Amino acid sequence: MFLAAFGLFATAPQTPPKANPAEAARMNNLGAAYMNQQLFEKALKSFQRAAELDPKLTIARLNEGIAFLNLQKIDEAKAALEDALKQDPRNPQAWYNLGLYAKNAGDAQAAIDAFRHVAEIDPNDADTWYFLGTAYVQAKQFPQAIEAFQHALQINPLHASAEFGLSRAYQQSADIEHAREHLKKFQYITQNKIGAPMSLAYGEQGQYSRAVESPSAVLKAPAQIKVQFVDVTKKRAWPGPPRSAMLNSSMGRARASSTMTTTGSSTS
């Protein structure tokens, strides 16, 4: 009987945590802060906790995917990002990070499809066009790669990585003259420190590669301190100026009168 009761206790379903959107938003933003510190494991736990507290907070699942991607947990990252797209098919961050996933996995066509989705959502993001160009290079579609890199440079003429990518695409196309021209531009930008090439570090692969903060997690200002003004003159009679002040005032008037008298006598 004891064992049966123990087994019933052990298999009792756990009560899911009560929904708490405000705390979920706070945990999500805490995770985003951990991501900025390269603390990806802590960030992942915060995002997972946020998703538990508010299943409707879709960016928490998106951010899980971004954290998994930076932890090199590829399968988990892909599943989380695809879940995020099911919730919001026009989410640029989800498509962008799926593009990074596909590019790193060597799936050039999937990367092209993902970055083209982002370009349709936001055609003015230079980094998206740059990564679309790199995916075309992977697929050995050099004319399309050249067009994508040129588009990135139209948006941001100092995009160092786009200049380098364009030089490489021209080189692969056997257009040595243009390859040298854009390599020189890349060197000019980087040597004069007016632009920097993109890196693989978190936060340096474009704005859409970063975790998304929840706008609803706004810190509430504490309640104002109540201030009540009291007219003390109504509470008790105003005593007037101190006696010492009255004496000093009388003495001052006496001196002034004496001075005027003396001055008058001297004049006459």
C-alpha cells in the first residue's frame, strides 16, 4: 500500500507555473543581457523560463533558437527558429538566423531562401544583402552574388565585408581588374578604420542576429512620496519677529535720527 501511494505521488503531474507576462518579459530581457556578455547557457535558461511563464511571448522561443545557435547546438537551434516562424512567418530575426544556420551547415540554397525572405521584409538592411551574396558565392552563382554585394554597398558604401565579398566574386568570375579594384577599397576602409569586417562573434553579424528584447518589460517608477503642506500660522498665532530683532531695529532708527539731527546742525 505504501509503495502504491509512493508510485501515485511520483507520477502525479506537475502543476505548470502560473502565467506571469511581466516576469516573463523581465526574464527574456535578462537573457538578452546575458547574450551580450557571451553567457549563452545562462541566457538560454532565462529564455526557457520566460517561455514557461508566458507561452504567448513568441520572442522567447526565437531567442532560444539564437542562444542554441551560439552554443553550436544546431538541431535545437533549427527546431526553435522554425517554431518561431510558425508563430510569426514574417519574423526577420528568425529567417536571418536560419540563414546563418544554413550557411554554416553548407546548405547554400537554404541560406539563399532564408536571406531572400529577410530582404523582402526589410530591403534596406545591408548585412542581409551581404549574407545573401555570401550564400550565392557558396552556390557558385557569381552574377547573383555580385548583384547582392553591390546592393549592400548601395545601402552602406563603407561595408567592408561587402567590398571583400565583391572582390572575391569578381575573382571567381575571372574579372581580375574589378577584383583588384574592390580589394583596394576593402583595404582602404579597414586600414583607415572607417569600417570593419564582420566577425563570427555574437552581436557582430548584423542587427537581426541578436536576441530580441521585450518592450513590455518597462521598469515601473516607485510611487511618489506624499507631501502635505501645513499652514503653521493658522495653528498658532504668529509671534512676530524676535525681541532682539525689534530692539536692533529701534536702535537703528534712533541712530539714523541722531545722525540727521547732527548733520542739520553742522549745515546751519
